[in-house]
Amino acid sequence: MKFLTKWYLNELVPRIVFIPFWVSWFILSVVQAGRLIFKKSKNNQEHSKLCIEAGIKGWESIEFKELYTSACEYLTIEQVHKIEVTPDKDYLVQIKEALDSTQPTHYLYDPRTGSQNWMKGLWQSFNIAILLCWRKITPIVLLTDLAFRTWRTQSAVVTAKTGVVVIFMSPRKIYPIFPHRKLVGPSLMPLSKATLNFLDSLPEHSDHSSSHAIFTGSLYEPRTSILEKIRYGLEKRGQVLEIKGRELGSPRISDIEYWGRLKNADLVLTTANQMEQAGADWMWIPNLVYRYLEVIACGTLLVAPNVPGVCRFFQDGEHFVSFSSPEEAVEVIEYYLINKEEQQKIAQQGKNRAKALVEGRSFWLSIDVALGKNALT
């Protein structure tokens, strides 16, 4: 019985995504044929235009600020348009109005923006897919939490015929539960050159009388339990791990305070665990969380798990330091808090590497490579 339950939860349920995907593929094939019959052609535009959608609260986050700014740096500010989706008006109506007014060639869709109800969200994603297909607009999907089945389904529906899905874990690890291979990942955070310059302008902290490690970010299981084990282990050795976390849904600190925390720490710890939640699959696969690039770009030593695919960007022991268990994390943190020269050497090497990745526009270039003939540039 246990075997059947495990098979049902880990093998069958995660593949439910394939059903709406194939329905979408069929519908979009019909739409493409209709477009040819009615001679609906792509807008003759000299340059690409990118629309990025997010709810009002989404645009308040560092993530979307960086996404927009880095897109403007990659293209031009005239080629990038923000869509602020408000809750007081129908989601699909707002999207259609935005497409009518901006006439984009590419559309960045985020499944967190529309309805979070399974059926309504799925209906919206079908409509978005049809709208984009009829207008010959290439979708780019930002899927921050692939394990969450609702968002994974919507992302597969929107990109059933064309476009790409940007993910933050190794594609090879999740191919069995995703219905197509148009995946860009693991991707780094879309950090902008403007923010990189801002980080350089922030003052260095002057108090070097004591060394400590910090964690900053959202708290959820199993992350909270792992952090507590590490904090307790360091405390027994006379070292300090300061946990500056926030519960999910609680107010965020200001951007300046957040960047200041990362830059002024001696060492920053992060985990890569997925959040335990209903409706999520394969939660044992780690994510390349944004902290990897954020911390390293600040010139601070990062201690983090060696996530599959991170070696494309950063090398363990050269740009950051990895751990595979709370006990190993305690050993690593204590060592680098004591050995300041090695700590600073790796932090500086990491900063140089992060600068090269950001200035090389790795986030958007990887998307363009995957898009091929439908690339932004």
C-alpha cells in the first residue's frame, strides 16, 4: 500500500500537468492554422518590444525591479513596458488592453500575477496562450517555483507551442514532470548593472572587532529547522549566526537595508530548500535561490549548498563555499570566520565573477539562445 501511495504522489500526480499541456498544444495548433487562413501576420517592427507583467505588490519587490532594469539595459527603455495588474479590474481585460496599446513582440508571463485558484488560473493561462499565439507574440515565462503544480501547469500551457520557461533549478532534474524541453535554467537572478554600481557605492562596515555570520530572507520549513541547527551548533563553539528572517507574508525591509545587510556581513548563509506546501511535487530538488548572485555580487562570502547547475556560474571553493549538512555548515562557517584572509579572497574572487556575469548579461542572453530565431535581439 505504501508503494502505491508513493507512486501515486511522486509519479502520477506530478504528471497531471501533461493533460492541459497537450490540450493547449492542440488548441494553439488550430489557432496557428487559423492565423494562416486569415493571413494574420506578425507586426512589422524594426525592434523587439518586451512587455513584463506583475501585480502592484510584485513591482515593489527587488526581483521585478531588477528584471525591468536589466531588460532595459539589454534592450532599451523604449523597448520594455511594465504592466501593473490591479485587483480591481479583470486580469485578462488588463492584459488585452496592454497588448493592444504596446504591440509587443515578446511577453513575460508570471503565473503569480493572475488568479491563484486552480481552475480560474488555468482558464486565464489558456486565454493568455491563445492571445499571444494569435498575435504571434513570443512568451517568456518566469517560473520561480516549479514544484508548485498550479504554476507549473500554467507555464506549460502558455509555452505549449513557442517561447521558453525560465527556471531556477537544473532542467535535467525535473524533465520527468515537465511536458516540454524549452527550459532555461538553472538561471541566476536578473541583476542589473545599475544595481552592481550601486553596491560598489555602498560604504564598507567599519566594525571589525567581532566576526559573525547572518541569514536574511524568508523563513519556512525545512529552512527554519536547518538554520536553527546551524545556529545552535555555532553557539556551542562560541560563534554567532544572526538569523534576520521574516515570516511569509510579513512586510519586507527596504531595498537599501537589505543590500546593506548583505554587504556589511562577514559571511552570509543560505539554504536552497523548497518550501513545504500543499500542491507541490518533488520538493527534494534544490533551487538556485537569488541569494547566490546577490551575496556574491556584494563582495561577501556566501556559504550555500552546491546546487546542481551552479557550477555554470560559480565554483565551490573559488567563488563561494558549499555545505551538504548542518554539521558541515557549522564547520565551514567557523573556519572562515576565523580565517579572514581566505574569507576575503574567495569573496573578492566571487565578486569579480558576479560582475562578469552581470556585465555579460547572462540572464537575457541565455533566454535569447533558447528562443533561437524568436530571440529578443
